Amino acid sequence: MDRILTRLKRRKTTRDPLQETSRPLTPPQEHTNTGTGPSENPPIPSFPDGVKVLQDCPDANVDICFVHGLTGDRESTWTADGQSASWPETLLPPKLEKTRILTYGYDAYIVRKGVASSNRLIDHATNLLNDLTTDRVNAPSRPIIFVAHSLGGLVCKQAILLSRNHPETHLRDIFNCTIGIIFMGTPHRGAWMADWAKIPASALGLVKSINKSLLEILQTNDQALELIQVSFWSMIRERQKANQPPEVTCFFEELPLPGVGKVVSKESATLEGYNPITIRANHRDMVKFASAEESGFKRLLGELVRWVSQVGKEN
């Protein structure tokens, strides 16, 4: 009996290392707890999602919408190191005055209480379609150009396909008004999902990801994504034969990511028959311009100016 009591006391006072490591992990909170009691959970930090207008213009001819990938948000993805604001907000407005410049954010990777966003690709795409339609309610027929980085290009593709076949007429305006899409390091083909899953989350900036696969939030598979690719490019070819927009330009990364290599190969990021343009940077930095003199910025600006000027001629 004495032995049993001694064992029970030890269990109460000795920490079990397995129990310690099996407790659910939670990321550090970005905001302090404003509650009155110590037992209250700290508030969940907000994520910058939805549409943010970087440049408004009442008589704009075009909307330009930036869509980030899994590894960033609507502002930091497009902000170079050492800069206080993104280049779509600081460098583009002087070059494209009669445009509205928008950036779109979706909760693609933030871990809240140890659980990543459960939204699937189609959920992110549906939100993009609805949020953009709401933002453009006063000018639903205004032409729109998308600039999408990395897997944000897949969200963009899916949103356009949803718009094209949507039963509600007002949600079809996004498809009808899209005149151009710039894909930056978007994996259009190949076994990219398997390749991405092998990349350490920290290398891509997912420092808040805890015990989660990099692509788990997509909740889909290669076959479903391949169907999106086939449907999208079939639609593009169909529109081209009819001499209708959108136009497409693909940018690809020229440099490897340290310790990882090239995240999206040239073969996957470009498409035969479409203009392939290189940016001398790695996958993460290819969308971070600090100066209007950078060659990557000039190349991207050239495409935007060309498309915007075509709208001006039509009007």
C-alpha cells in the first residue's frame, strides 16, 4: 500500500515529457490581452484580408488588382526590404495616374491558436470574386488587370472561371471586364505540389505555420488543380481566337532561393505562345521592387502601360 501511495505522489509532482510535448502549440500573439482576468484567452490577431485601395481615381479607366500567394499578405508581399510601403502604392501611381490600384488579401497561412485557415482554393477564389464585385459596384464595367504572385495565380484563375460561368449576372462582370493577367512565378504545370511540400516553411516566410503542410489550406489535389489549368487555358485560347481579352504575360524567377533552389521553374512558370519575361531575383523577392529603376519593375510596368493605353484608345 505504501508503495502505491508513493507512486501516486510521484505522478502528481513529476512532469511527463510526453504530455508536455503533446500539448497543442500556439503561436505568439501579436496583440496583448486586454481582458480583465488571467483566464481569458488573448484576442486573435486580425489578418489584412479583402480589398484595399492603394490609389483611388474617380475617373479611372482601369482597375489593377494585386493578388498575393500563400507566403505573404496584401501589403508585405509587394514591399521591398527597408521600404515602409509597397511599390504598387509608391512607384505605380506616378506612372499610371488614371487607374485604381487595389491589393487583395486572404488568410492563406496565419495560424490562429495552432490551426491554419481551412479555406480551400475555391473558397479563396469565391471571396476574391465577391469582394472585387462589391468594391466595383459603382463601376462594374470598368476594365480590370490582375497581377498575381505564386499560388495567388491559381486563386485568380479559379475566380475568373467562377465569374465566367456564374448564374448571377453581376458576378460575371469580373470575367467580362478582365483585359490582362500578369502571372509572377505562378506554377502553371508540373508536379509542383509535391515540390512545394518539400520546401521548409521557414524558407518561404511561413514562420507561423505549426505542424501544417505548406499546401494543406488548399484542401485539394493535383487532379483538381490540373482541371483548373486545362479549363483556364482552354478559355484563354477560345478568347484569343475571337480576338478578345484577356492578354497574358508570365514572369519567372531567375535566381534560386537560398537553401531551396528555384521554387517555380521556368518551364512551369511560362507557357508556350505567351511572352516569358525574366526577373533577376528569387521567388520571394521577384515581387519586391525598391526603385523604379529596377529592370524587373520596368518590365512589368511596360506590360501594364501597354494594356492601359489600349483601353485609352478604345475609349
